[in-house]
Amino acid sequence: MHLDKHKLNRAADRGLLRPEQVEPLWRFLTAQDPRQARFQFSHILYYLGGLMAIGAMSLFMTLGWQQFGGWALVTIGLLYALTGLGLTEWFRARRLFIPAGICAALVVVLTPLTLYGWQYALGWWEPGRPYPLLFGSGHWRLLSLELATLAVAAIMLWRYQLSFLVLPLAAALWYFVLDTGAWLLDERLEVQRWTSLWFGLLMTAAAIRVELAAGQRQDFAFWLYIWGATAFWAGLSLIQLDGNEPHPGYLALNLLMILLGTLLVRHVFVMLGGLGTAWYLGYLAYEVFADSLLFPLALTAIGLAMMGLGILWQRHQRRLTERLQRHLPAELRELLARRD
């Protein structure tokens, strides 16, 4: 059950708590577990501002910056990294864990840019291609950037113990695995699809293990679930799109994702599994009713049926979830019960 300050005030209004107990009790609960604090509008601003800064130093680095030379990129990267470290310490000292995690992640993202600037200054990279487009080339110099990023991400996570740092760590590991496969094998696109699929499975298994080990501390498994589910589903869907027609196994795996999301109470699996299921059913409707006036009706019927399933699921979610969770190991059942 989600606990917020409003519920404590309502409990005080009903005489279950004394009014003067609400504020100290709320401070105690949020100090014990910062995740209990309600997701506020300020959190949206934190993530929006942080992701803009991270994007500026990664996705939106253009050839215009490279005209200043590699040493300029090194200087910019080091200045930004020192600023990020200072802000991380400042926010962490004030128990503002979300902006602290975002600033720490910015330091991790600056690692490949700074190292790339150093290699660019030494003439190791040919000019003419923007920095973000280097990823996916499967070159050994690119692998060195990714290994350095992994090392810095691991050190930052060990030092600060902030769950948001799992996101750049998972992303760097995904890039490294894909590019290693592309470097070792010739058929890059096909290899990367299957690599992404298996990587997603392994990361999901790692997320379950991390969640069991973390207990009541920060939700370090959250970003592992997000990245693992997305990598698996993207690889699976790209493999499926490469074929002539969708295989029933694709539908079965998407339904299994919905089931897994139900068991683990992780919505990302349900969302992606639902998207895959809807696409598969829509494709079948198009094939069966091709060039027919009944196609819009069939598609509408599928959409309404899925909405109906959503209503049934909402009404019986807790009972179905508890019934499915009976088949899980006792340790995992206890963890999910505590998280709920």
C-alpha cells in the first residue's frame, strides 16, 4: 500500500493519531525509506532537467563541438564532471536523492565523451562523424569507451548507492554487449537482435536477484527491469519483423511477459507484452480481412476486447496476482508482499 502524508492527516482526523504526531511520523517514514515519498511535480522537473543535461552531453553532441578539437572536449567533459560530482555531494548531503542520482549519472555519461576527446586529440578517430553516431560501429576503440563507462558507473554506484545510477550502468553494458557481438561477427544487425534478446533475459534475471538481495533498501532493480524488458522485447520484435509473417511463438512470449509482470508487479512487462499482443492480433486481423470492409470492424473489436480485459483485470487484479504468486519461491513472495 502506498503511504503519503495525506493519509496520515486523515488518520489524525479520525482519531487514530494525535495531530502533533503526523509530522514527526512522516519525517521518520521518509527518512527510513526515501521511496515512500509521493511522486511530486518537483520529481518531474528533476528528471526533465537531468535528462536534458545528459542528452546535451551525449545524443546532441554535434560536429560543431568537434571543430574545437579533442582537447576542448576533454576540458568540457572534465569541467562538467567536476560540477556533477560537486552537485551530487551537495544534494546527497541534503537527502535529495533523486537530483543527486541524476547528477551522478551525468558524470557517468561524460566518461565516454571525455575519453573520446582524448582519443580524438591523439588522432585515433577520423573526423566527419558526430560523436553519438559512433555507437554501434563495433570498433575496438568504441569498446574502450564503453568499458571505461562501465568502470566509472560501477565506482559511482559503489560510492553513492543511488538507484538511478543503475540506468547508465545497464545502458553501457547493453551497448558493450551489442558492439562486442558486432566486432566479433560479421552479420551485425542479425547478431545484435539476438544479442539484445538474450541480454534482456539475463538482465531480467539479474534484476530479480538484485531485488531479493536489496530487500527494503532503494529499488535498485527498477532500472534493470526497465532495460531488461525493453532489450528483450525490442530484440524479439525486430527478429519477428525480419520474418515473412508473425509466428505464434511471438504471441506466446508476449503473453508470458504479461504474466511475468503480473507476478513481479512490474508494469513495464505488462505494457510491452500488451503492445506485442495488440500488434500480433492486428496483423492477423489484417491478413484475415485483407481488402475487406470488415477490417476496421475487426480492429475495433480487438481494441474493445482488450479494453474489456483491462476492466476485468482492474477488478480482480489483487486476487489474480495473489493466486499467481503462490507458485513463486517463498523468499520472493515475502519480498513482493513487503513491497506491496
